[in-house]
Amino acid sequence: MSDNNMFSPVENREPLSKVIALQIERAILTKQFLPGSKIPSEFELCEQFSVSRTSVREAIQTLTAQGLLTVIKGKGIYVNDISIESVVDPLHKYLTLKLEREYVLDIVHARQIIEPGIAYYAALNHTDEDLVQLRNDIKGLEDCEGGYSELAKLDTSFHMHLAKASRNYVMPLLLEPIHRLNPDFKSFVYATVGEAKEMAVIWHKKIIDAVIDRDAEKARETMQEHLKIAEKHAEMMLAAANKEKL
Amino acid sequence: MSDNNMFSPVENREPLSKVIALQIERAILTKQFLPGSKIPSEFELCEQFSVSRTSVREAIQTLTAQGLLTVIKGKGIYVNDISIESVVDPLHKYLTLKLEREYVLDIVHARQIIEPGIAYYAALNHTDEDLVQLRNDIKGLEDCEGGYSELAKLDTSFHMHLAKASRNYVMPLLLEPIHRLNPDFKSFVYATVGEAKEMAVIWHKKIIDAVIDRDAEKARETMQEHLKIAEKHAEMMLAAANKEKL
DNA sequence: GAACATATTGTTGTCTGACATAAAATTACT
DNA sequence: AGTAATTTTATGTCAGACAACAATATGTTC
């Protein structure tokens, strides 16, 4: 590849829009543009970068897709306070695209691997505020008069709050896509398994008791048993669904 | 909201580019467009959607930013085989922006939550083939003459294979972003902590022994201890890195 | 002077047409 | 047949225009 030319070939220039997107991203990541604030309008950016509006707009489009910006028609372009959506969404997309066959049981099994550990550390690291939220979730589940999807949502909420209580900043990001992978699946469980709600309340209470006692081992074991039952419920649901098909 | 108008007001229309992007995304997620394949050119998409090239291009831009498409000038638009990068990138961005401090320790803590569970189920569900791979990884680490990054890679390989051995199809997908998040971090550990390699070999062996015995509890506990040490090493590495800065 | 309706301005969304540039396909020439 | 030149196809960028929305300024009425 080495040659004796005096001049090296002009580097394969990146598209302008990419270059611009990168510069704006830098400005955001280095906090020259603060979350919530408005950044210069498209026209001003055109002038600053000396490019056409097309290129600026495509750059903005890119950053919007990455969750860094929000564009409001007629108002302007604003820097987002980066949300967990920007992480959860890609992971969710990744999982749906990567998982081929029926994955209902895989999800339960994944939870069996992850969530006992979460319960363990939630018992050790939780705050009073966490307890308030967890108690709220249980009470909501207990009092819930709504439909099955409502029940499913409250159930999920408990597990997500527990992940938050573990005081690990990465776990909620991993757990949410997993719970989000089945918007309907849990509802079906509640619909087909009569005892599901009562069991959920009972076990969630057992878990929170262990957490309150800061008994990490017990919290883990309880969660493990809880998810063993969840697995059984999932199997019952699948069996019922199959029977219905025939 | 009910009114007696004959016509309901035109719904607050989403930007065309968003609508188009969503439709193409659907087509990809439902595998009407397969990874690696070429999708219709901008002009053809214009016709199919009956919109201008501008709108199509902005939609493409969005999907490219999300990692679903790759555009090659003069050739066309191709569907990506969605890569782990599209997950790691947002995760990395989120953590750097959200957590003020180093997130190295958060990663280790997340592993402490996840990986003991993986070891537990790997002990129960592994096959002979898994054992071959795991032994290979350990041997590779032991014999490794290469640099620190080589060591780090072999170390990671062991943990990924263990996740695979758990026979859960979701776990490797979740674990990979975490391990991928620090291509350099582990290398630094090996570089700054002298005993790191020997310790890794010793503990990996302990873990695989428990796995071979199908002693799930022991496998979990061993992994827990292993990651406690990993945490210590990470702290040492951070301390060394800070000292160097001063 | 205050309240409301109207006009103006600034901003993003979309369209059209044009040319530049890269890659692939075709044609022409040896 | 093999290679070089040309044409075609496709993306990248530009410019100008108008529509749609939001905020501001202006004017009118009481």
C-alpha cells in the first residue's frame, strides 16, 4: 500500500451531517449545551457550520434518534436530560431481534438468574424511600380492581423498584427490557391462573419482609421461590394457550 | 371530548419522517427486510410512500442512527445485522452522562448481581461441550504470553461461555454489553495488579470445579467471592490511575 | 388603560429541482 | 477477450420556496 506519491489521497470524507452531529454531540457531552436548554436554531447552526440546512437537519435527526435532542416544531431544538429510554429501547430492540423462538420461558429463566441477586443487594442497600415505593406497589396490587394488564403493570413495578433499591445503577437498565419484552404475557398469566394475584401479593410481602430485615440471604431465597412459582404459572399459561389453539 | 361534528379534527400528525421511519423499522423487526439485504433506493421509497426525498432521507437518517441501517454512497441502503454496539453505545453514553464519577465499580457491582446466578445455573445445565470451552479459556489464560488486552479478552471469554452454559438464551445477550463496556478497563487491571492473572486462573478453576460437580450453590458462592476480589482489583486500579494523574 | 383580536416574526416540516460524487453497469476500443 | 471510457444509478449537498406552528408585537375596542 505504500507509495512514493508526494500527496496522500484526500481522506475518504465523512458525510457532513455526521461531522456536524458529532460536534453537537461533543458539545452536549462536555456540557457546553446543558440539558433542558435550547440550542441555536437551524439557521444559526447553518451559519456557524457554513453548511446547508439539509445537512444540519440530518445531523439533528441523528441526535434526536439517539435521544440527545428533542425538536419542537415552531419552537426550537432542546437538549434532553438523557433518559433511560435511550438505553432500554436499543436493548429491547436488540433482544426482540435476537431471540428467535418462543421466549416466554427464557424470560422467566433469565429473571431467575438476575432477580435473586437483586433481592440480595436490595436487602443490603435499600433506603426508607425504597420501602415506601415497594409497599405502595404491594398495596396497589392488593387493592387493584382493574383488569389483568393493570395487575401486570403493578407486578412489574414492584420488581423494577426492587432493582432500584439495589442501588446499582445498571441493573434497572437491564431488567426493564426483560420485563418490557412481555407486555401481554404477564396479563395472560393473571387471566388464566386464578391464584396468580393472591400468590403475587403473598410472595411480594415475603420478599419485602426479608428486605426490611436486611436479611440478604433470605431475600434471595424468597425471590428464587417466587420465580419458581412464576415459572409454573407461565407453563400453565402456555398450556392453556396451546389448548385454546387446538 | 365527544362532539357532534361530522368530521373529527385531523389528528395531530406526527412528522412524516417519523411515520416513515416507524414503518421501515416495523418491516425490519418483522423481518420483511432481512439483515444484510438491500432495501429500495431513496427514489423508490419516495414513490412507495408518496413523499419527497427529504422526508425519506430524514427517516433513513433516524434508522441509521439507531443502528438498523447502513447507507453506502453510490450503492444503496442496507439492513444491518443489529450489532451489540447499538446497545453498548447508548449504555456507555448514558452512564458517562448520568454518573458523574467513574462507572467502573458500577459495572463490577452489576456483575456481582448477575454472574453468581449464571454460575448457579451453569452448574445445573451445562453440557460437555461447554466444559471443553471453559477449560480452553482457562488454559488459554494460563498459557497466555500476550499483552494485557489479550488476557482481558480470555478472561471475558470464560465468563461469556459460562453464561452460554447456563442454557439461558437471554443471559449472554445481557452480559455481553456489560463486558463489552470496558475493553480497556480490564486490561488496566491486569497491567496494574500484579497478581491479577494468577488469581483469575485460580478462581476460574474453582468455579469450573463446582460446575463440573454440578454443585450449584458452591458455584454461586465461588463466583461471588471471585467478583469480590475483582472489585478489590478494580479499586486498586482506580487508585493507581488517580495517583498517576496527580 | 386593559382585554381581546389580528398581524408579524421566528422556527421547524416538507417539497422541488439541481448539481456533486461514488459505485456499478454498459459500451467501445484494442 | 480484456481493458478503458462512458453512461446509468444512487447517495450527498445545496438553494429556494411555502406550509404549519408558536411566540411576540400590534392594533382595535371597550
